[in-house]
Amino acid sequence: MKKILVLNGPNLNMTGIRKKNVYGGETLKQINDELKLYGKANGAKVTFYQSNHEGDIIDVIHESKDEFDGVVINAGAYTHYSYAIRDAIEAVQEFTPYVEVHMSDIHKREDFRKISVITDVCVKQISGFGKDSYKMGIDLLLEII
């Protein structure tokens, strides 16, 4: 069974509470529970981590090369400016592929959200499909790992 990490960044713990018109009404726990079942049905053990702290996320990225076959990452607002997270992914990408996901279509939002500094170190960016963005990320990883 393949091991996949779903790594969520800042404010994603508020999913289902904030901006329901953008992110939907389900909580992150509800989404994670669904993704866990989805992964299992498709031959993957899916594990979850969420942090509002950049250094914690970087530590998990570094550890991912030894613990996971692939990672689905929604770096939240760090997507747009964290070169430290970008560099951490780049450091492990030859061992562990990363797929960048976003529930909203970042290209149809505010100008600052249209930029992702992590896309070029990820296999692909998937955005705008709500919680299904995560499922699509899992599917892509299962195709390539």
C-alpha cells in the first residue's frame, strides 16, 4: 500500500468556518476523513498534517522523503511567497513527488494569489475543484509512484 501525506498550511484548519463561499462548508476533519477512505479504496494509506507555522511545515517536508511515497500539498498563503517551503520541496523532490493543490482556483482570485512559488518544484498544480482537488492529487500520485 502506497503512503501519501496530505500536507495543509496556514488557516486550512479553519476550512468550513471561514469563506464558505470559496472553500465550502465541510471542515478539514470531514474532508480528511473522506480522503482517508478514498485513499484506502484506491490502495493508499493517507496521512494528514496541518500547521500554521512555516518551520513546522518545512520540518515535515524534510521528513517526507523517508516516510512517504508522495505528498499532496496545499500550502495556503505560503504558496504565494514562501521560498523556504519551495526550497524544502526542491530538496526532497527527487525522493518524494509533490502535487500542489488548492480548493479554490487561485488564478481567478486576487492578483497576489495568482502567483505560486512552489509550482515549479511540484509535479503539477491542481486548483479550483474544491475538496476534489485533493482527490485528483492523490490520483496523480498513485499514477506516478
